[in-house]
Amino acid sequence: AYAEYDYKRVIAALSHFMNTDLSAFYFDIRKDALYCEPYSSAKRKAALVTIEHIFRALTLWLAPLLCFTAEEAWLARYPSAEGSVHLETFPDIPAAWRDDKLADKWAKIRRVRGAVTGALEIERANKRIGSSLEAAPQVFIADSGLLEALQGVDLAEICITSDIALLAGAAPTDAFVLPEVAGVGVVSKPAEGRKCARSWRMTKDVGSAPAFPTLSARDAAAVREFDLIKGRSLGQR
């Protein structure tokens, strides 16, 4: 689109990517890892590396159209008296990053997520839950292709629920279904346990660390690690 000076196509493609793939999906899911995982977490570190790539690419792609905004964002991230986003070239995206099989897998996962989200919206509208983290739905999968795509995936994390049960087979008659997601039915269930004061997840291990009675085991470990790093930093001053 840039080569053809078709700026409307550029904006349309980038807007769709930022709104649909990033804001409504990747960032929505990964904010828990960024905010709540321990500093040493491989998941958190992987997210930070991914976001670094996303920032560089988006800022460079937007620079010809949002000249001053892109420059401000670039220099805020990479302070330099001589540097400028307008002295950079568009990023070379490695061809190996394109994986059609993986893209197909995630398209299926997003279809299932859409069904779960639809069921939770009804629960929220009926005031049975306030947040998706208060839910632990049962997801029935009759489509073998969808079921295979979900293997090895933390579906509760993807759907932003505290827990989830993935069940093979046809859904009961009272299950929520989306016509466009055949073979998937969702039965909403409340999450069990207590609410973690840090991540807001409902888990049964809240209070398992005596020093942190309102936190889950994961969050207690994260805070303990943060306090240790902070103590070292203060000791070096």
C-alpha cells in the first residue's frame, strides 16, 4: 500500500491490526502476565520482547502518516539527541515468522474464545458476574479440529477466566452457542475459591502464603521476588 501511495489502505490495515489483534486480543490477554507474573517469569519476558518488536514496527509504519506523534513516541522509548524515527527504515520482518499452520490454529482458538466471551456477556448482563474472572465455564467441543487446536493451550488464560473445563462431546441443550461457531457450547459456572487482591483471579490457594493472606500463591511469589529486588536496589544506593 505504501509503494502505491495508498494511505487509506495503510491506515485501514494498521487500525484493524491494532484494534482487533492487539487491543482486543493480545494485550487483553497478556496484561495479566505483564502486571502479575514474577520478574523472572519466562512468560512475562517473552511478552516484553514481543511488545518491543510490535512497538518498533508500528511506530516505523505510522511515522510517514503521524510524523510528530511517531517521533515523540520513538524518542520517549529511545532517547537520543541525534536520533529520529525518520532516520530509520521500515523493519524487515523475517520470512520465518510467517506460519500459516500456527495462524490457522489460533484462528480456531479465537473462534472458541468468541463463544466463551458471548456466554460471559450474558452472565454479566444478568448481573450474575461482574468480571470474567468470576467465572469458570464448561466448554463442550464436538468439533475434533477445534479440540485438537486447543491442546496444550491455557484456555482460561485466553478467555480471561479464573478456571475453565474443556470437555469433548456435544453440549447440553441449555448451553450457550454461537451459530457461527459450530460444535462449541458453553455452560457458565461460577469460579471457586477466593479473589486474589492483586490479580483478581478466583483461586483456592489465596492465603496459602502466611505473609500474604490476600494473595494467590503465584502472586505471593511475585511480590516476594519484587521485594527482594527492591531491597537489593535500595541497598546499592
